[in-house]
Amino acid sequence: MAEILSHNILGLPRRRFDTVIVGAGGAGMRCSLQLAANDVNVAVLSKVFPTRSHTVAAQGGIGASLGNMSEDNWYWHMFDTVKGSDYLGDQDAIEFMCKEAPSAVYELEHYGMPFDRNADGTIYQRPFGGHTSNLGEKPVQRACAAADRTGHALLHTLYQQNVRSKTQFFIEWMAIDVVMNNDGDCVGVIALEMETGEIMFFESKATVLATGGAGRIWAASTNAFINTGDGVGMAARAGIPLQDMEFWQFHPTGVAGAGVLITEGVRGEGGILLNSSGERFMERYAPTYKDLAPRDFVSRSMGQEINEGRGCGPKKDHVLLKLDHLGSEKILKKLPSIREIAIKFANVDPIKEPIPVVPTIHYQMGGIPTDVNGQVVVPSSNDGMSGDHTLVDGLYAIGECACVSVHGANRLGTNSLLDLVVFGRATGRHLVEKGVAKEAFKKVSSEAADLSIQRLSRMDSAKSGEKVQDVADEIRETTQKNCGVFRSKELLQKGVEAINQIEEKVSSIFFKDKSKTFNTARVEALEVENMIEAAKATIISAEARKESRGAHSHDDYPDRDDNTWMKHTLWFAKNNRLDYKPVILKPSSVASFAPKKRTF
């Protein structure tokens, strides 16, 4: 058990752990399992009960070249991931992930994850957008699925294994800030217990941020309400740059008007997209991949159909996803949750009629820069393009809040769940191998928590100011309006101006209710302070990138510019400074995939 110290430090009660993980989703719990199973004293902090983390909403599958349906190998998976990233992904990290994928999936199987099965007992795999055999020759079935509830199965499996390994969970605790000492090392986090309103210092030798994405900085989102960018906000306030935040994936198929996700697995099982004329329009845009082209490409194609007047419905603002031709038996067996979602949120039964869908914000490709062991990396100087970097001792990031970068400018479907388990495991392994349990605690600076305590004190004492929800809504509306599927110089410039004005309001937010017990207003105020960092990083980075690449589609610069923009963006919160660093084009053991124009 953790040491509970009788004396305060930084003016706060303190608990000590070898490792503290912030976030109990797929990445956080895969990392904690690796640590707890090897007798490392680990604490996991979560705003919600672990099985309600956003990983639970992942539907379609986890990518791995098992080859259960037809010939496949990790090298083909790597090619698809590099091409899908529009060549902005780091090829050494992508090679690592794709090589690790089969063993990570078989490990989940041995933990008890209930994958769908083929007749011979092997794991069932479905086709998914952008996944091909033989370097783009034809689609391949690579997505290991548990019906259309793969994330649900994954999260429950990992939680059960963590309970078995006696991981210590702190449920309904919100991390407020990482604590850095005078040497620039991370020495833990300050966290708020929602039930009591009390704050505590969790001191640790290693702090792992696994807080998920920031999809709730958009008005229309497939993300859970908890996805407010807490990890990137904490990192930004600690002086850590955020990488590639201009790249946000719009999932092609969110339920029109509701934003709820309809998995790509629907199209993997044979679903097709139709315009108002009943035309399967993806055949025009992607003759080979059709409806299973990468997500950025499908989203833009749908946007073009709608913009050119071929949208459906009274407002012509969506397209249709048809799956009735698959037959009721297949829908009920392979896509039961999708049917339930369509009935509840779109008022249609997909066995009988198509689902209205529209591109909806879904996934954050950028985040806190790390290496393959989850260690946070920062440039050694103000010139990131030199390629020199240093590790932030004691600080790690994994999952959607991190940027390794395996997703580059566009993530392939199924690689998100893969990212969680591969890099969650890799970070856990690294900490075990370096002997984190035997390391000494680092010196804690006496003033390390001052800014956090001052922030909370200001909020609690404010008697007037900006309402929390009003400011949150302004952030969402600004990002939605100025940084959507299609961007322009004018929209982005207006977005930068607007978000900088909103930042001023964030510093004067207030709430009437000053009670301690389950004060959701206080939690939401803290979330808004994270949302503004994520939104600034997104819009400022997007305004600066004068090209179109992956999910960043710029009307004034429609082409990819490898000569000028083959580089990662780094945004620093202090003065909104931008820097850049090189893309790693050289894999570890195979030849590099040279950038080519993407065709499908």
C-alpha cells in the first residue's frame, strides 16, 4: 500500500506511489496492469469509474496482422499506417507498433477478451478503411472485433485483470496539475477528490498521463463529455509543447444531429454511403477502396457531396449509410449496438432503412510528444528542427493524449485501440525494466504547487465573472466554426483572434456554488482551463500550416507541400510560440516508405 504521510508537503496532504497514472482508459489500465503484475506500487486516478472511460465507446476493432482470414503481415500494416498518416507519422514508431500488434492482441485474448470467432476458433477479423494487402493491392481483413463493442470488451477485460492484480484505483479524482521540481523533473500530480472537494499531492517517481483526447472542444463530437483535454492542458501549463494539434480526425459517420459514432465496421461488413440520388458516390472518389478509403478522404468526399447540393434530408446536410441489404441476421449478430444507436438517436431501424450520417469530430492525432516508451520528449533548444531532444525525467504520456507519432496527419481505423495496448504495455515494461520501484523519490520544490493552489483559490473566492458553461460553449463554437473539415486562411485567422479573446475570459470564470461536496461547477471550471489550451494549440497550429495534409484540409493551399511542411508542429503555451521538428522517415529495420501522392 501507498505510504500515507502524517505531515503535509506543499501545504497539502501527500500520498506516495512508485507510479501514478492519470486516466483509467485502455492505455492507463494496460500500463497499470503491467506495473501491478510486477509488484510496482501504482495508483490510477480517474474522473469516472474505470469501465466508463471513453475507450468503452470504441466499436469496430483493433488492428493486427494475424492473417486469420487471408495472408497478412506487419510490413503491410506498416505501409497502410504510413500512407494513412499522409507520411507525417514517424516510421520507426509505426514499425514498432505494427510489429507488436499480434502479440498485444493474443495477450488480450489470454486475458479473457471475448473476440468474435471463426468456425475454426481463430479470432474473427473484418475489413476496415485503409487496410490492404501487398502494399495497397486490395482490402484485407485485419480488424479483430468483438461484435461492434470492441472497446467495451477491451476495457472490461483490462479492469478485471487490474482488480486481480490489486491495482489501487482512485475513482472520481481529477488531476489538476503535474508537479515539476527546480530541476525540471516531474515529481507527481495535484489532484482533487470530487466527493469531498479536498486536494492532495500524489508524489511519484513516474507520472503517466493517459487522459484521452480533447474532442469536447468541438460543438459536434463523438467524444464523451469527460474528454476535455486534461492531459494536454496539464502538460501545456508545465511548459511542455503540444505536437501536431492541427490534425483532428472527423469520423465520416456520426449520426446526423446527434454526433453519436457509427463504426467504420459497418462499412467493413458491407455498408455503403449514398447521396440524395441514391448513388454510391465513393466509387467516384476512391475507385479501388470505395467506402473503405481512409477517414480523412471519406469525410472530405462526403463534405463535397453535401456542399455541391447532393446531401439528403430537408436541409440537404447529411448523406445516408445503407446496410439493410446485409440482412437482419448479419446486422443482429455483427452490429447489434449500431442498430440500437440508430433506433435511439436517428429514429431509424437500419434493418429497414438507411442511417443519416455526417462527418463528426472524433480523434486527436496530436498531443504530448513522446518516444515509444512513453517518455515525454522536448527540443533541446529553440530550434526543434535540429532534431536534438531531451527527456522530461519522471513524465510519461500514452494513448490519445500522447503523440508518438504513429498517426501523423490521419489515423487509420483500428489503430487507436492498438495504440493504447501497445504503448501502454511498452511504457509499463520500460518502468519495470528500469527498476522504478527501487528508485528514490526526487526532491520536491517548496513552491511547486503554488500556482495550482492560487488557481483554485481564485475560483473559490470569485464573486462575479464569466459563467463556466458560457465560456465552454464559446470555445466549442469557435473551434467548430473556424477549424472544421474544410479550412481557409480567413476562417483560421478569425479563429485565432476569437480563441485569444476567449482565453482572457477563462481567467475570470466563476461559479456561484462554493460547496465542497461533488461540486460539478468547480470540476467544469478546471476542465475549461484545459479546453482552452487544447483549442489554442489546435487553431494556432492550423493557421500556421500552409498546406493540405491528412485531416488538415486547407482551401487556400489544397496540395500537400513536402518541401516546406514535412515536419511536426510544436506549440508552446507561453506566448503561443510555434516551433517544428523533423518527421522520422527512417524505420528501424526496413527501407523507408518515400512520400507519394495518396490514391485510393
